[in-house]
Amino acid sequence: MMASRRSWSEPGLRVQLMALMDAVFPGLVQAIDRARALGAAWEDVTVLFVASAGDGPVGQVSVMRFAMVLDGTPTDVGCLHAVCTHPAYRRRGHCRTSSWTGTTPWAARARCG
């Protein structure tokens, strides 16, 4: 198993990830497509970390950046979302690996992108 930062523009990856998310979150893909039609593309606001096994993704974590003011100080914070593992691959550490890979850049650089 390997987890790494990936790009939505990789050929075929979006289709594979949408199938994964549809298996875990029924109806989410339709919501993503509706948002895209309104000009809010999912991939424009998320950084993607994918756990792969065999020849495709089995888990993923997306990170969104939010600009906030904390105690009077402007700062960027990260939010993990769309955390999922295919049901056939659960309890093998894929989510933990994806989450760790996705949060490490935040701890080191406090920013996304």
C-alpha cells in the first residue's frame, strides 16, 4: 500500500475516485457534478491524497485550505474531508496512511498547495 499526493488531472484518476466515493458516500458524486455545473469544481478547492493498492485507489483524503483569523492573527488552516476507504479494503491502514500523508505538509508548512 502506498499513499501519495495526486492530481485530479491525472488521466483516469477522477473516474476511479468518483467510483470510490460513490461506493462509500452514495449520492456524493451527483452533488459534486451539480456543484461543478454551478462553477464550484471540487478539484479546484481540494488537495488530494490517495492510498493505492494493486492498480487503483482504495482510499482517499482531501484537504481544503481555509483562511481564518485566530486570536487576531490571520492564518491558514486545513480541513480534512471526503475521507474514505473502499469497503473491501477497510481495516488495513489505508485511511490512516492517506490522512498522515495529507496532514504532514500542514504540520511542516501550515499551508496547502
